[in-house]
Amino acid sequence: MIQLTDIAFDGLTPIDGYGPGFFRVGGKVLHGAVLITATSARGWGGYEDTAPLLALAGEIDVLFLGTGKTIAHPPPALRTALEEAGIGVEPMATDAAARTYNVLLSEGRRIAAALLPVE
């Protein structure tokens, strides 16, 4: 399991760590893909599960999209839908997305992370 660096989050929802097929977020273990915001974490159905992502419009500026072990382009329709809703999309490998999310969360940025698991 990968352990991430400790940062003070003052009641926010950090990514504590991850491993094959799971994430530890705010002290809880979640299996499979996850959607994490400053105040919550839940399972996510993957690229076709757009409704919870679009529901973040107006609450976040950027969504970090963890694409698994390596960086991959998200489906064009997903990127377009998010951008039309005013949400910037930053695809990156899941490990980089988790680290970036934590750093920007600690800075008080309006962000979320939708992460595919690392297998």
C-alpha cells in the first residue's frame, strides 16, 4: 500500500492512501473507483457515471481524473460535458491525481477527484 504524506486538512476529506483496487479516504476504505470532494467520498461508476460529476458544477473549479496506473485520455464526451458545465478536467495517473488533490485541498482550492483504482 502507498502511504501519502501527512498534511493538516482541518476537517476536509483527504486521500490517506491507496492500493490494488482500493482507496483509504478520510480514514475509510472504499473499493473500486471513487469520487472525492472536500466534504465527502463515495463509490463512482467510472467514465459513464457522469451525473455525480456534473452535479459538482458551481462547487468545484477542477476535477482531477485519475485514469489508473498510467495516464490516459478520458472519453471526449465526458471531457466536453464537464467543460460545458464549467468544470476543468485534469487527467493524470491515479497516483499523481491523489497527490495533487491532497496538496490543493490543503490550500483550500475548489477541487474534486474521480479516481479509477490502480490494479
